[in-house]
Amino acid sequence: MSRFKHGKKLMVTFVALLMCTLLISFSQAQAGGSTLAMEQSFPNVANGWAKVERWKDSNPMFTAEQYPPDGRGDQNGQRLTFFGGVGQPHSSRFLLYYAPQYDTNAKSTPVLLVHGANDNADRAWANPNEFGPNTCGASSCPSTGLMQQLVSQGYKVFAIGFGHKHGDNYYAAEHIQNAIHIIKQTTGASKVDVVAWSKGAFASRMYASSVAKGGGTPYANDIRKLILIGSPNKGTDFIFRHGWTFNYGIIPECGGNVNAPSPHTQMICYGIWRNHPELSIYSTSQGNYFPGQKQMLAKWDTTYPLPATEQDWYTTYYGGTGFFTKGDGIDTAIQQGSLINKLIGSGIPDTIATYLLSGNENNIPNVHNEHTGPSDGVVFVNSASATDGIGTVAGNVTLKLNHLKLAWAPQSVNVIEQWLNATP
């Protein structure tokens, strides 16, 4: 009898340990060969979110990325709090945003929103007016976005937040996979709809196409619909097409502080050559500060002629020393990391219903818009609407909107809702 009681006690202990393990597996979820750990949850969140979590992926493929040393690329706003007060988060960490009713809304397939370069989930999807007028592609910016609209229509909505604002898209793609894994566990869904914008669209396409680093996770058949907004599907050469133009917003001695890559390593400001390889798009002896931008490069000079009236246009694009600038040219940058050909060649599986949303108004305030061919001010229409390598194109629409307004304008939101509601 005592032996029976002892065995029963062992069984109870075993069951308790098993239940504990199951509970832990939710916060330390296995995704591929990685262990995901939820480090902290934040219940008090601005801009209408229900909560935000910070997650860490222990996969050794993640290494520390380099940030501009003057702090222009550091996290700010509530994101700084979410990343534990660390302005330059390690690439292994990401944020997962939960919208209201993420666990109760009626739509069966949850939606993951993926933001673009030099942006965040708050401004992109929940409060386009976070940084004030003229920062959302219009002189007046709304205080709510796509997130609130989708929630009101019954969707379970989530969003990802990346640490490095111009980071390696291999890392972003891995975290998109991680986010989908967590969302499936949270909601019980087998697949997720991904709505991704700009650089985030590029990284989302990488995951869907199994373009991964060694040790990364291949596509796991868990995307139902993939909506790519303003995506450089055939690449972009935007920063190389316009000579020295962007440097005035980037090079500090010329008055710049924008967190964006320059096509030059040197420039004359007020009569003196200024050396800033760390603010260039290239990998140099100083480091590699904008890896995700190199990965999206492709040449368009044979499709749309370069603007020969813009200062140092030739040497900026093809490399060399101009009158006021010096750079290595787009071919060098492409050789250092472009993934366009690899991405197109890998292809999006035809099991994913893929939708392309483009804009054809190049009127972004306070920006030298792309004007050498039809564009949304940043990405050529012929790149964003390109279907090369896409197995199933379920929709392809171009709207009279610029690159920023594509993420929140009513016309765009209406199209996105129609696509989410459509039968795959």
C-alpha cells in the first residue's frame, strides 16, 4: 500500500513537472533550431496597443550590428523603454505588439504588420502623426492607422518591431518567422496573413522564399496571404541616382543628421573635405552600418536615364571623385550584399496568395523625390509592381499615393481590407 502511495506521488510530481514544462514552452518557444525567450511584457502602451513584448532569439546566427556612432540610429520614444533602455539593441531581440482584441476578435486568420526602414510599428501602423506634420507623407497626419482599422473590422492584429532601423534583412526575416510562430501559439491559427511595407516587405518576402543565413529558418508553410506595400521587388537605386542631393541631410558638417545611408564616403562641406565612411552605404574599414540597404540594391540606369543636371551625378552612380564628393559607386555596393537576384530566383511559393500595392505619386514633403521615372517618391512603380519570382499573384494595384501614404491612406486601407477578406 505504501509503495502504491509512493508511485502515485511520483506520478503527480511528474504531471506537475510536465505542465510546468508546457507553460514554459510558451514563453521559451522552439522555432527551428532557436530558443525564443520572452524577456519582458509591457501592459501600459501608447498609441492604442494592448501590450508589447520583448523577445530574444538565442540562435548563434545573430551577431551585434553596428549603429551610426553619433546615435542617429538609436531607438527612441517608447521603443527605447521596450528595448530595456538600450538605444542600440542586439540583433537577437525584437518587439511584438498586440492590438486590442487580439484574442477575442472573430476573424480566424491573424494579421502581422511589418514596418519599413528608419521606422517603427507605432508610427507606421498606429499613429502616423507620432513625429508631427509632414512626417507621414502629408502636411497633416492622422493619429490612428491601419492597426485600429483592422481591429474595428474584427481582425486579430499584431506588429513586429526591429532593433536596427536599417538592419540586416536576414535577421529581420528570421524575426518575422519568430513572430509568426508566437502568433500561431497565441491564437491557435495554423497560418498568418502578413501585411508588410517597404524594407519590411523585402524581409517578409525573404522569409517566404526561404532566403536565410546559415542556421536560419526556412519557410514553414505558415503564411496564407502576403501583402507587399511599396516593396522594392526588383530593387532600388534611389540614393545613387541623385548626385550629392541627399548628403545635405546626412553629413553633419553640411547640417545633416538624418539616419540614412549616403552614396559617398567623402564630401566637401564649406570648402573642407569631410570623411564619413560610417555614414555611407558601403562596408568599409570603419564598419557596416546600413546592411539592409545594400541588400535591396539594383541598377535601373538602363531603364530610366540618370538626371545629368544633378551635381556629381556620374561619379555618384558609377564611382569616383566628383567636384564635391567621392564614393565607390553602386556596383561596389551591389557586390557587397545585394540580394535581389537571389530573392527573385528563390521565388515565393504558389501556396501563398501574394498581393502587390504600389504608389505613383512622387510628392513626399521635404524629400528629394524620385522623379526620373514613375515612382511613389522612393520606389519605382515597375519595381514595386514587378511579379518576377512570385508564384501566385492574387492582386496588383497601383494607387495615386506616395511611399509613406501607402501605409495609412484610406484608399490603401480599403484595398488591403478587400484583399484580406478575399477568398485565397
